Amino acid sequence: KIAGNVITQKNDGLYAENTFVELVATNDGSEDVTAEFKKAIADAESTGKNLFIPQGTYLISERLKINKPMIVYGGSRESTIIKFEGAAHSETAYDPDYYEESNACLLINANGVEVRDLTLKGGDTAASANVCNGIVMHHVLTHEETNKTVYEGCERVALTNVEVKGFKNGLFLYGGWNRYITRCYFVNNKECGVKYDTLEESTVGNWSASGDVYIACQMVGNKVAGFYAKGLFETTIWNSVFEYNKTAISTNGCTDICFKNCWNEANEGNIQVIGNCKFEGGYNINHRTVD
């Protein structure tokens, strides 16, 4: 139950209390509430609390960054909608020295973050998709000796019951460990529902991708692939549904990556594998549908 800005949740027979900051902003999508979002995030980070976004539709025009561990959650995936109308940036005035992939509605820039029970919407269709990514997970750090920007993968991060619709990529993942992407819906993105790719590959190699991701989601109507991965390893995609994508799955140079009991239907092309991956069970995944 929620009362007095305290969530009381039964856990193993005990009750735990987690205080939270509640976003207060116009929630009918009629005006830009980016400033209100940034203030709520800053308040949560400064007080060590979580962030609650009540039901409603919220319009934002700039990327939001989560810089400290917290839970960000809405009323439900259906009732809490964040509409993003931001543009892609490359100038240092936006954020010093960052990759193109950092253009996003939400940048998770810390370990120990969970986002749940809400929708991020960049457009209604892939043709009208926003040029930025929906959610990006990686640290942006400054190297102490060289004073140059470096990147690390965020770890112990979870997305639960989140819909990401109408972006360049729904979710862009970069190296690191212990990511849990479950009950999410990646739909109508211009490139991929979930994209796992390397950064700084020329100096770090495939290790810059690393692995250890658990995914159980739906990926529908994405125009390059439902799921794309390069250099990923020690990862399992469970009970995921791939429908109406250009291709369901595309992997390149992955190791120890397994698709278990996944559903492959009505995708335009065959599953593409360069290197190796493993398929266990599932629907319509066989030698005729995998190249």
C-alpha cells in the first residue's frame, strides 16, 4: 500500500519501508515538464530515496540521467507514459564527450538502478520514431590521470514491466554484468528492440561488450532486429516473443549465449547468426529459419 509517501511491502513475512520522492508535474501531456523531472531525480539522489511517477502522460524534451542507485517506477505500464520529444546532440554543451549511443530518453549512469511499471514513447510507429534511443545503460566517467571521458557498463540494473516504443533502439546495452530485463515490451523501434554492442572496440576488443544479461520480453515491429548482439557472452534470453520484426534475432561474435523457449513468428527474414549461439526449445526456430 502507499500512504504518506511510504511504500509498505510484505517480503518474506516482514514489512520493509522505502520512502520515495513523488514527481509533481502536469500529467496530461500538454506542457513540457523536463524541469520537474530533473528536480525530482535530483531530490531522490540527494536524499537516497526512490522516485515515484504517478499515472498520467508526461511530456519531456531533454534526456533524463539517473546517476545514483534508486528505483524509478510508475503506477503501471499502461497508466504512466513519458513522451519524449528530444533531439540528438553531439555538442559538448549537451554533455561532455559522449558517444552517439548516449542520445536517449533515459540514460542509466549508475549501478544498482531499477526502472519499472511505465512506458517511454518516442513515436507511434517506426516511421515516426524519435532519432534517439529509448534507454541506454552505461557509465560516463572521467579518467583521473588523463582527464578524458571513459565508459563502463552499468551493473545490477533491472528493467521490469517497461514499454519502450518508437525510438532509434528501444534499449542500448554496453558491457558489464547482472542486468535483468523482464516483462518488457520493445515495439516499433527504427532499428532494434534491444541492441547490445561494443564501445571502444578498437582498443578494448569484444571484452568491451562483456555479458551476463537475463532477458524475458516481447520484441515486436522493430525494423532491423528484435534483438541484436555483438560480442555478448554468458547470457540467456528466456521465453521471449519475436513478432513482425525485420528479423527476430541477429548475433555477431557472441559466445555462450542461449535462447530458451522463445517464440519466432511473422518476422520478415530468418534469424541471423555469425559465430555461434544456442537455441533450446521454442517455436519456429530450426534449420529452415536460422541462417
